[in-house]
Amino acid sequence: MKISENYHTPALLKETLEFLEVKPQGKYIDATLGGGGHSEEIVKRGGLLLGLDLDPEAIQYASQRLKKIACPDLPPPKIIQANFSEIAKVAIENGFTEVEGILFDLGVSSHQLETPSRGFSFNQEGILDMRMNPQGQQVTAKDLVNGLTEKELAELFWKLGEEKFAKRFARAICQARLKQPIQTTNQLAEIILRVAPKRGRFDRTHPATRVFQALRIAVNDELNSLREALPATLGLLKTGGRLVILSFHSLEDGIVKRFFLEKEKEGVLKILTPKPVGPKKEEIEQNPRARSAKLRAAEKI
């Protein structure tokens, strides 16, 4: 399998590194390795790295990328295929306790979105899949679209996609699948497009965006994984260690915000970003997918 050299452009790279404050020979965990863009900069600054990702293609690509820049005088980066909900177990097994920083980049990579066979995007015709780990996960987006009841689909689109037309879209999907199973990304997008209200003049968001988001979150149980991972980071960070999290939609950001506020109130964390940091105009022009990124950072007290 050939993987594109332009695997993914990380959002808010400069800001992420500023908050991480990478120290030479300090230990860092990249809980969402992706294409290795953030990790590469950590390694270049002399950080010792543990990288996790659930996606085997990300593991393959990032391993090759980081191998090229590894410093011969330092231990090589440790790359592990795992869900970030397992961060404590993986960190302890690999000697990454008392770490200087932990990073979560919760976005979907450009590679995942642009690979038709992964089924993440309505911009690429492919089977509705959306599994981060196709080898280890059974349930696909196609299974949910064709197997859930109308009520269950509507609830999924509303809760995980915050889609205000959830009931309308769920009804249209159930009517369409009576004629034939919904197999592909384009099929699903076209069903939604047919029944969606007309978009406003300046609204460029595809009507299927939130439905695809909801399905991806459900297939990969992303929000529960995040809820499990966040408390586990506190036992891994040393005093003064930084936790930096990039989110790309309000559900993730809300979980992170509430966690930070709760732990600050308990005297465990000090919030470094009273308001989330977003991308500057120049970055959005160069990397439009960064436009919804929000960075929050905190320091362990």
C-alpha cells in the first residue's frame, strides 16, 4: 500500500509547540500520532517520544517519518498502535511516566479523508467504513446506516452531530434503504442533499457534514475514549508537565473544557488558555481544514 507523502498538515503547530515547551531529553506522549507532524518537531527539539495511534496506516507512515530524523544519541521514538483510551497502560509499559507533556490532536487526518477506501468523506466515493482501525474494529458506518432504526439514527445525528434536521435525515435514510442498501459515501450524501433545506448564500457547509461526523464518532466511540483518557493523563504528567489538546468540534471541546475547569477547581491543573486558541487567518488560507481547530492547554500543579 502506497501512502502519500503529504499525509497530513498539522493544525496550530507553532502554538502547540509553544505550549508544550519541549525540553531536551524530556519525555513526551503524542496520544494521536497521525502523520507525525507534531511528533517530528518534538523529536527535532530533543524530546523523547512515545506515539500512539489506532490507525495502522498512520503507524506505518509516522514510523518511517520519525526514523529519518531520530537522533543517534537518544533512544528512538516508541510507536505503539493503540487507542488513546489505553494511554496509561501503554505509557507504563514503555517507561513513560513522569512526562513533561502530553498532546492530543483529535482531528481526522487528510490521508483518512482523502483515501476513498476509508469511507470518511462525502468528497471521496467509497464504501461507508470510517473505522480508525479497519483490522481491529467490526462495526462500520454502513452497518449503522442500514441497521439502526429511524429513531436511533435521529438520536445519533442529534447527539453526536448536533444536527438540527436529524429526524428529517433519518427518515430519508430509512426510506431510501427500503429500495436498496446504502453502501457508499456518495449514496448517503445524495440522500441527505435531496431532503436538506436550501443553503444560505454564504453557507458553504455540506448538509451531510454533521451526519458524517456523528457516524464517525459512533463507529470509533471517540467521545467515551476521550473521557477515559483525560483522567489517565494526570497520573502520567510530572509537576509542571503540560497537557495540550486540539479539538475540532464542540462536543470534544466541551469535554476538554469541563475537565480542565473541574481539575483547576480541585487544584490539580492550572489552565493556560482561558479561551481556546484558534488558527490565524494566514494558517486557514494555507490549510483550510485548520479553521475549526481549538487548542486548550493546562499545566499540572
